[in-house]
Amino acid sequence: SALGQSRAACVRRAPTGSRRTGAGGSAAGLLGLAHGVCSKAALAGERLSLTQSRRGERGLVAGAAAGAPHVVATQPDEPPKDPVITPLVEGFGSLNNVLLSNRIIFVDKFISDVQAQRICGSLMALELADPDEEIRLYINCPGGSYYSIIAIMDMMNTIKPDVSTTVFGSSFTQATILLAAGAKGKRFAMPNARIMLAQPWGGAQGNYYSVGPTILEQNRNFRIYSELYAKYTGQEPDFMIKEMDRDTFLTPPQALEMGLIDAVLEPQP
């Protein structure tokens, strides 16, 4: 390397310096010469790095002018940063950003606290972006935690924009309450979607005094769900309790008749 060659040159020149200035002068001269060479090598490295950086910038500018796509590398385990809404740029942007920019939110997977936080945060962000424009919620969900689903439902009813709901694929167990909680006249189902009503699930173990409060809480949750379904469908609470007592699978026309949705979407011609 250049640094190694410089050090070798310093060593080769040391005897000459020692003959001229003596041992002390030789050591001082050698040290000064090495320091000067190293400084020049570092300066040359900085100039080379700057030159490569400028060449890279010119390459990016030329690529952009030629219409080359802008590629951004991300870590595979990088956690999602939701909700994030940035202006759309043609040829650039994540799927989540495209959907949020068009005021679309997907409800998928098992609804946990993490999912509920993402969905509630997206609803709030879209309200801030435009408090008057409709938000569309697309549901394909196996269910989830009672409290997480109730949190999403409360947020849907709290924000100012109307929230339309559309089920595609399936809406099972407690997730169906989100479908029914959409704005009146804006609750839809795809033609082949499957909708299911069921009791809120849960469990407990231990002695009577330990499981007693949990059982009371489960009964409370069941009663609240039946009252909410009755509110959103126009049915009697006793009727909804009967439908929820066991798993009840519905086709879109059956869900329409029960009042869970307002229309079945027909295929485009």
C-alpha cells in the first residue's frame, strides 16, 4: 500500500539522516518525515473518496434523467412504521403507503393489540389529512382479541369521516362486529365472502374465587356484543344472542337479510 511504501522509504532514508544530524536528529527527522507522509496519504484518501462520491451523485442524476427506477434498500427485519402517509411519487412507495394515500385500510390477520394500534393510528392519521372524506376498511380477518376489536370499533365511531366496510374472503367471530359497525348504507360484502357470528372466546383456570371474576367479565362481553349487534342490525338482542350462541355461518345474502351489511357487491361486467 501507499502507507507501507512511505514507511519503507522512511526506513531506507534513516541512515542518511543519522550521518548528517546524529542519533537525536535522525529520530526526530524520521518522525517528522513519517508524519508528513502519513498526512499526505490521508489527504489523498479523502480526495479519492470525495471523487468517488461525486461520480456516484452524477450517476444518480443521470439515471433519474433517463427514467431509471429509484431503488431503496431496507433491512429485512426492519419493523413497519405505520401509519406513514407521504406524497406518492410515480414508481416509488410501499404498498401500505399507496393504500393509505387512497384512504384504504386492510383489517387482516388475528387482531391483537399491535394490529389494533396500527389500524387506530391509521384512522386518526387519515382524519387529520381530511376530516370530510370517506375512509374504506377492507376486512379479511379470522377474529381477534375482544378488547382490541372494541378499540377499533370505538375509533371508527369517534372520528369524523364516514368509515365504509367491505368484507372479502371471510369475517369470522368478533371481526364481524367491525363489518356491522361501518357507516349506514356503506357496509358491503364481496359475492363469495363468508361471514360468521360467534361468542366472544376466552378461558380461565384455578379455584372458584380466581375464575369467578373472569367468568363475569366473559358474560359481560357476550352481553355487550349482543347489544352492539342489535344496534347495528336493527334486530332484537335476544335474537342476536341466539345467533351468537353457536358458530353461525352466513352467505352475503343472509348477512344482508340479517342487517349486518347493506349491499352485496356484484362483479364488474
